[in-house]
Amino acid sequence: MALLKVTERVYFLANEQETDRPLLGYIKGDKYSLMIDGGNSKNHIEKFNKLLKESNLKIPDYAAITHFHWDHTYGMHAIEGKTIACEITNKKLKIMAKWEWSDTAMKNRLLTGEDIEFADTNIRKEYQSLQDIKVVTADIAFDDELKLDLGGINIILKNVIAPHSEDSVIVYVPEEKVIFIGDAYSKDYYDNCKYDPIKIKNFITTLENLEFNTCFVGHSNPLKKEDIIRFLNSQYEQIVKENH
């Protein structure tokens, strides 16, 4: 698997379904570089860094986290640069940082609803030893929006209303006309695998009001703006139909 180049400044490592590794992004500025998402393990981060070096790209100075779920955050401790997350994400990470990693503790979290079967299964696949799991909070936390100047390119991080989780953060790169949305487009797997119609409508409006050509999503290939909006509208229409 190789690092894929989209523009002179934008690269990504595709998602891997085997252990639910999400897509990782990379933005190359004149002064600083930014990674998008924190990977699901140290191994995931090491693979990303190795591919960066092979492409003569520097290790990221910063990493922006799209939301708190394990597959986007459990590699954070292995990131060399400063990690950035919204306040809600950091609160969730603070809770998970206290979790015990044993077979019994994991099974208990499934019973209490703190964790879900899908995450549990993939964590066990990704980690040969549960003792290797290390959850940390971000170095930098922001409330609603944060703007970064990487040198010759600007980034906007924004906590948006989206169906997947309350801490969904989009990473918008206006000059390159690209946006990274993590899993914001997905159902809420921690709330009966369902879509909230108000949140999905809100998110559609957010995307419609931004100028971009390519949308990078957490667990599939990048999409064109019209395709992601079409997908979200189809999900919304389905909910409306089901509720009538």
C-alpha cells in the first residue's frame, strides 16, 4: 500500500478494512505539515511515517483528530508532532485513558454500552497484546473552530453538527478545494446504529455551503462533493420515509 498524491500539497493513506484502520491524510505546507487523524495503533502510525519518508515528506508537525473513536485516536501516543482535537474529543479521550485493557474489562464495557461489538472485535484484531493499548489526550484543544497557517496554505478545523458523533471535526483546506470529514457522514454506532434526521440535514447544509471538489471520508474512497451530498440526501430521505 502506498501514499497517494492528490495535489502538490495533499496526500493520503487509504483505509484498511481488516482491522478498521481509517484513511489518514497529509497536508504539506511551506513551513509545517499536518496529518489528519491519529490512526488506530502505533503500528498504523509507523506504517504512515515509513511511507512519508519513502515519498521524501517530513514527519507531520501537527495531527488533527476528527473524533474520539478508537480507530482514529489510539495511535495518537505514537505521533511525533503536536496533536489537536476539539474539547469534546479530549473529554472523551480522558475517560478512555482510564480504561483497563483486559478481556474481562472489555467484555464488561460491552455489557454497560460503553463500547460496541464492532470496535471490540477490531481492537482485538489490531492488537496482539491488549497491554499495548495506550490512550492519550490531545496536546492542543479548541472549542468551536481553529485556523492553522501551514505556510502557503490555510486549514480550518471545525466542530460541526453531524450524525456520527457530537465531536465530529471537519478539516477544510480552501486553497486545495478538499475536505476531510472522518466518519461524520456515518450513522451513530453508539446509538443503535441510526441516523438523526436533524443532524444529517445540518451536516448536508454545512457541506453545501463549503467550496470543495474532493471529500475524504474515514472508511472508503474519496468522493466528489456532489456524491457525498447525494449519499447524505438519500439517507435523509430514507429516514423521512420510514418515519411516515
